Amino acid sequence: MGGTSHTGKTVCRGTRPSTRSSQCMHLIAPRTSPHLFPRAGYGESDPNPGRSVKSEALDIEELADQLELGQKFHVLGVSMGGYTVWGCLQYIPHRLAGAALVVPVINYWWPSFPPEVSRQAFKKLIVPEQRTLWIAHNAPYFLYLWMTQKWLPSSATAMHHPEIFSDHDMEVIQKMMAMSRTIENKSRQQGIYESIHRDLLVAFGNWEFDPMNITNPFPTNEGSVHIWQGYEDRLVLVELQRYLSKKLPWIQYHEVQEGGHMFMLVDGWTDKIIKALLVGEEASPM
């Protein structure tokens, strides 16, 4: 985690961020440096065939205790890591000092979304992405076959389809292309089924709770929860993020006008997001 405000002590290998998949979670305890850890099935983390939103939250609580981070700590999740933060807010809110969700994945089947709102947003996704998410939700047993067949394009994110990237995302990707793919390959050493496919099954499956029914974990303002969303994000659509933030007015919603799905990788944004979480500094528009 680069920048001037923090130096990150990592407990997992660094990863090459790619589209929707964000395999590391960030834990930040008061007066300590951030810790990164790989979610189940990524890097050297053991796969968990029973992985769920709840199990991810309990894994975080267990790891925080092992690291002796204290009774309370901050969590930050990016993209797919967002569902883990929702799990923390639902299952271990008493352990949180604050939380940030950056372009967090949205499940189109959360009950609180009016059917027409989620349907219209879903139609804005390119067709391969629609098919993949539909299968992950409605026919999960078919997902592996779908993702590995060669006749039709499957997940647009896995294929790095150019239509899913904004102009600013493309600038980030071009810089990343010069980097070695070794780190990304290592992050998936457990196999794509236990990493990417399992993420899809958990994120777009049937949840045990609806995030829009979560109560404020900080009723006396002793902490804060933030959502950061890029206006030009084509993977996580801004319309649904706005709707969600209105249903949960205790969440501080930040919309980055020229930000795509990968805006956090633009110089300076990681520090701005962490400062807003820890000390309440508001980031200026992109």
C-alpha cells in the first residue's frame, strides 16, 4: 500500500490488481500500520469450499486476534473485497472502528433493490458479463463449465474485455502492463475455481442478509463507514451504489467524477481514502 501517510506491513504477497478481483483485505488497527491478507483461495491462503460472506467476516476476526490488533480495527475492501466488508458490518460490527468499501461489488438480487432498478442496471452490463452473473446466481453448479468453455465469451472481467474499462481505467492498465504477471499468477496458485469462481458464487449467490437492512454500527459517531464509487465505473454501476447509499444514510458516500473501477490505483487516491477513514479528511474530486 503505497503513499506517504502509511507504510503497510503485509501478511500476504502483494497482488497485481485486476478488474473486479481484489484478493486482499486491509486491516488497520489504531496506531499501527495496515495489514493485508489474502482471502480464502488466493495466494497461500487455504481454499474453503464452504466460503461465504459470513465465513470471510469470521476469518477476519480470527486473524485480527492472532495479530493482536486489539478489540477494534478498521477494514477496507476493494471491488470483490467489498462483500467481505459487508459481512463484517453484519456479523462483527462490535469489532470495527471503521470501514471503507471501494467500488464494492453489488449483488443485483439483493431484495431491497426494486426489480426495475436492478433490471435496468443489469441490462447495462455487456452480454458476457450478464450471462456469467446470471449463471453464478441461478445455476452455480454450471459456473465452472461455463467459465472454462471456449465456444462463447464468458466473464468479461476474466477476459479483460476492453468495453468494461473507462478511459481512466485504460491509463492504469497500460501502466500495469509493464509489470510482471508473476504476482498475479501466484495469487491464483490455488486454482481459478477456488479464487475467481468461488468469488462469483459467493458475491452473486443468495445472501443470508440484505446489506440495506444493516443498522448503523456507530450510532454515537465513534467510527464511520465509507463507500467510494467511480462515476465512470462500468463493472459496478453508479446507479445502484447511489440507491444503496440513500437507503443507508449513515454511510458516507463519495463519488469520484472521472473515476473508473480502478481509480484507487491512480496516484494519491489510496492515501486519500485511508485518511478519510482514519481521520475524517475529505478527498477532493478527481
